[in-house]
Amino acid sequence: MSAAYFTGPAVFLADTLFSLYTFAVLLRFLLQWVGADYYNPVCQFLVKVTHPPLRLLRRVVPPIGRVDTASLVLLTGLEMANGYLRFLLQGASITLASLAVWAVMQLIELVLNVFFFAIMAHVVLGWLGTRPRHPGISLINSLAEPLLAPARRWLPVVGGFDFSPMVPLILIELAKMMILPPLHQWINWLNL
């Protein structure tokens, strides 16, 4: 068996491990930013999992207002390491500038996806009429509400139907279409 045989599984494994940890750090950052309940068991799990590297980073990277810049630095570093490993295993070369833009592009897409799926889950849970007893449901509501509240001012409930989730969902998809392709082109330009 050649080394190329193991490339696909190695890329998959590395990408999965990096993606899971990046997702945990991103959720911690976003939940802290939206003011979710710190004592929620899911939040406590995320804090415990992400605390060791963030404790070290916070010594040199102070927060700016409510923004936990240490988390942003860790997220960017994780995505850059993931991208470097992915491109290395695939035998592709990439410049440091391209890698940085690629990491930012991946993070923007991940943030937009988190908010998109939080709103979708919020809508589905609303249809099911579930009460926020489960810790995960209250966190979904915490993530969705900052985007839904302004939308409710534009589109109030009509005839018992809440159309307000359509506004942030459409805006998220538009943001993906308008932000990600130029970043992808910039990566190609920087990698020449």
C-alpha cells in the first residue's frame, strides 16, 4: 500500500479532531458573547474543555471590552493548524498569508452556520412546543434570540405565524454568498 492510501483517512481524522475542538471554542466564545447562562451544564463542559489553552493565552492576550480576544486568537490558530496539516497531507503548498485568510474564511463560515442552525432549531422547537427544560434548548434560544429580536420588530407575528426567522436566515445566506467567494479568490491570488 502506498502512502497516498492513508492520506484520505489522515486528513479526515485530523480535520475531525480540529473541527470538534474549534467548534467547542467557538461555542464558548459565542455563548459568552450572547450572555448565556454560565452555570448551564453545557457551558460548564465547554469551559472545562477549552480552559487550559485559553488560560495560557489570556496571560498575553487581554480581552477588548466584552470580546474574548484570547478565544479569537485560539480559534484562528486552530484553523490555521488544521489548514496547514490538511494541505500538507494532501501535498499542496500554501503561503502563510493564504493560510491566514483561509482560516478566517473557515471561521466566518462556521459562525454563520452556527447561527443558521441555531435559528432553525429554535423554529423547530417552537413548532414542537417544547419548554426549555433541557440545557441545550436554553443555549439554542440564547444563540438565536439576538438575531430574532430585531427581526421581530420588522416582521411581527401575523395570524399566529412568526415569519421573523426568515429575515436572519436570508441575511445569513446572503452573507455567505457575499463574503466567502471574495475571500476564496483572495486565497488563490495570495497563493500564486
